Amino acid sequence: MKKAIFTITLILIPVMFFVLIEFALRIAGFGTSYSLFIEDGDTWRLNRQAAAKYFSSRDILIPEMIDQSFPVNKPEKTVRILCLGGSTTAGYPYEININFPFFLQLRMEQMFPAYDFELINLGISAVNSYTVMDITDQLVTVDPDLILIYMGHNEFYGALGAASVEFAGLSRSLIKLMLTMREMRLYQALQSFFDLFREEIDQKQTNLMKALVAKQSIQYNSEEFIQAHKNFRSNLEDILNNLADDEIPVILSTVASNLRDQKPLSSLADPGDAAIQPALKAYRAGRNLIESGDHMAALDEFKRARDLDLMRFRAADQLNEIIHRVADSLKIPLADIEDAFILKAKYGIPGNDLFLEHLHPNPAGNDLMAITFLKKIVEINLLKEEPEGDYRRIDMQKLAGYTLLDELIGELKILNLVSNYPFNGKTGFCVQVPEDKMVRHMAQEHLSGKIWWDGAHFKLGDYFLKKEEYRLAAQEYDAVKIADPGNPTPYYKLARVSELKNDLLRAEKLYKKSIELHHKNHFLFAKLGMIYLAMNRFPDAIDTFNEVIKKEETKPQLSKQEQSQLYYYLAVAYAQIGELKKAQALLQNILERDPDHARARDLFDQISKYLAK
């Protein structure tokens, strides 16, 4: 007995030692929390560092989720849907206003107007089912009404994938243990210590396709191929069982890729390798069958070419078969994205009509994904009521408000991607050529990091406004307003457009909305007063101008020149309602501070002469 106690004590002492170190490091604030959600008062924010948990290579630029926030306490009649997956879910290569979760939210708002919708995009580029499995237990925290899952293309080259530089073995148990350890501050401390002895990285890899590939060739039905698919199935079952335990509804989906217009990637990366011939032969057979009009046979050959492609960037048929079987066995609703793309595509074979390159959808492809998920949501009767209207009548480009600038930002990213490994410039991808060169210039300015996405739209809109191209200016401002409705700037810029078009009622509405979002901005109040003045609503103008003056007395924001203009227009409003002495006093005050104010001098003289009669 004493010996047993002694043995247990010997084991517990080092364990307690490490536990105390871990506790001390956490108390000291050392290390990184990889929690998916951060509670900030009454708001949830996404943790932009969460993805770092899945990437250990120091020379890779860690992908980040779209910056989003939403209430801790879900408002009544609000439907919260979380969207999980990789780069397609995240919306790569576009910015925040072209991705299927955003398109789905807009469509649901149109068809179920009695509800508010929060489509939270949890997509992370270059991750796979291990990441989705790892974050699943955190999802219940934010009280979701539904989970959408689109994943499968990254099982080999995504973080922790079987052919990735982040490969940690084919054992799921080992990978799960490693992910748990990465949360520990002691592990992070040791990692930081060893990093001190590693060579400094001058520039991080931004091309994740190139950076993550460790093994270029994975043979069809090889041991690695089979084990990776077995692990995917086990991960998927764990994900769905965990969500079922938390009683969270989920819709699973198949994955789609470019079959018709994407040669096997292995043939582009290493055209001299004899092992690529079976895939290339099947691809050529598919092209020939299209020419002969046998589209069904062509589809089979293109699928065969994809499956035989030694570079496993596109999911093979086996993966979609697993998704079908698991969904059927666990009674999970399935949105068949692959089938939807086949039905929609030219010749019934998905190609460049729906994709940008090997697997990332263009705007039409993203909208097709949104429609496919929407149909399944309606089918499972999530909201317990019928949708209004016909989804086929919705113009997504108009509804989402994205412009040629948004498309060019994505296309220029793809142009850079396909110019490098593994495409090596052999795709024939072309970027749209805008009529006005300023559009491409602003896209390039954004991509070079010189201007934020919203700033690029504002600058381009201001450019069009100066050219009196009001429709084009409004489109740029609208793009930001729709994607970021809490941003006050697009509202007052749109108000200015309406003002110039003499649509004063709309200008009033837009200035009020901007003030609602940024009520501390004195300039916006002054602009609203100007609109009232132009509408001959003089009492409203007077009240608004006086409110600005009161605000300026406590915390000045306007320049001296702007203050003089404010007093001048207030004097004009008083003069219009016959309060001439008040107007005269205001004008005299302006002239004492700014004797060269010509308009104030002229109006002061007119009023003084009138009062002298």
C-alpha cells in the first residue's frame, strides 16, 4: 500500500508542477486564446487569431475570418445561422460582399421579411474537417438556430491535411491531442522558446496553395488517399454527433469544382511527369465528347480526370459519396451543391461559367450556392412559414450592391494565384477590362494595402461624383452601405448624391440615418439643417442649426470657417421667417470674427437698410 502511494505521489508531483506552471502563465496573461468567440460587453466578436491554432509554419501568412460582431442576447424574431468551411465559405477571393453566406442572408431577408437574419461566416481559408471538428463544441455558446457546412476540398493540403506541410500524422487521436496541447500556455511558451533559435522570416507566404503543399502527388486509391477519406468520414460524424448532442439543426452539403475548364493541376505543375497521363487523357476525352455532343459521357470523363489528378486540391467523388452516406445514415438534411452546379452549368458540366479557377465560385456560383441552401432551409421548414415571392426574380448583383470594383479585386487575386504554382500561368484566366481605368487602379490600390476596401469604394465614388456621374457614384457608396449597414459614411455620401440630384426628401432620410449611426458628428447635423433650409422648412433648419451650435460650445468639431457658415445659414433661416434682428445679430457676430465674409456682409447690409426704414 505504501509503495502504491509512493508511486502515485511520484507521478502526481511533476503533473502538479506542470499544472501550476500552466496556471501561472494564464494568470500572467501569457500566450494566445484560440476561443472562436470573444465576449465584449453585450456583443460577441469573432477572434481573428483563432485560425493560428491550426498553422504552425512561421513562413505562412495566417488566414483570418471576416471581422464580424453580433449581440450576446439574440433579439426576438432573429434567426442566427453559422456557416462553416474553408475558403469558399469565407468568400475567397472576394471581400465581404461576395460570398454565399452574405447572398443567402440577403435572399432570406427578402423572402422572410418578418425576421431578422444573422449569417455568421466562420469560413477560414486552407482549413479542413479537423478545424471544423475542433471548433464545433464552441458553437452552442452563441445560440445558433442552424449550422451550414460546406467542406471537403482541403482534406489533403489544408491545415493538418495528409499532404500538407502542417501534416501531423494520419492518426486522428494524435491530431486531437496536438490541438488540445496547442491551447496550453506551457506548450506555447516552449514553442516561443524554440522559435528563438529558428531563422528569421523576411516575408511570409501569401500563396497558401504553394506554401501548404508538402507532397505534390497522391495516387488515386493509395493508402494515404483511403486513410484521408476515412478520417474525413470520422471527423464529419463527430461534427454532426456533437451538434446533435447540442440540439443544433444542421444542413450538410456536397462540394463542387470546375470540371470542364480546369486541366488536371498535376499536368500544369509538372508536365513532364508520366504519371499525369491518365488524368490528362481523361480530360482530353471529356473535351472531345463535348465537341461530339455527348455531354453525359463528357461529364463522366471530366470527373475521372479530376479524381485521377495527382494534386488533391479538388475533392474526388469518394468524398461526396461519404457526405451522401453520412447524411443519409444520420438523417441530416443535405443541400446537393454539386448536383445544383451540374444542373445549372453549360452542357451540364461545371466550368468557368460558375468558377474562377479550380474550385472558387464566381458571383453567379456563390449565388447558386445560396439558392441551394435556401431551398433546403425552406424544405425543412426552419421558420415554420412559407417564403414570400419567387427567388428566381431576385437580381443578386442589384440586391448585394457589389460593383465592378469588387469583381476586379477578386479577379486580380485569382490572376496572381494562377500565375504561380501549381497553375504556372497556364490557365488562360482573363481579368475584366473596365471602361474607366480608375476602377482597376482602385482595385490595385486596395490589393497593395494602400487603402481599405470601403475606402476604395468611397474614393471611386467621389471620383465619379466629381465627373457628375451620379449613378456610378451612388453604386460605389451603396456597395458599402449594404455590406456594412452600421457604417455612417456611405449614408451621408449617398445623401450628397441625392442633394445634387435635388432629391431632398431622400437626402433628408439619408442624413438622418447617418446621424443615427454617428450622433456625435456635428457636421452631419449641419448638413441636415442645410437640407431643411433648401426645402424651405425654416423652423426645422433653425432648430437643427441651434443644436449644432450648442454642441460646438461644449466640444468644438467644426473649423472657424465652417462655424461662420453655420451662423450665416442660421441667419438666413431667421431672416426667412421674419426674425430680422436675430439674423442681424448673428451676421454681426460673423463679421466681427471674419470681416471678409462677403455673403454675410451683403445680407447684413440688406437687413440693416430694411430695419432702418
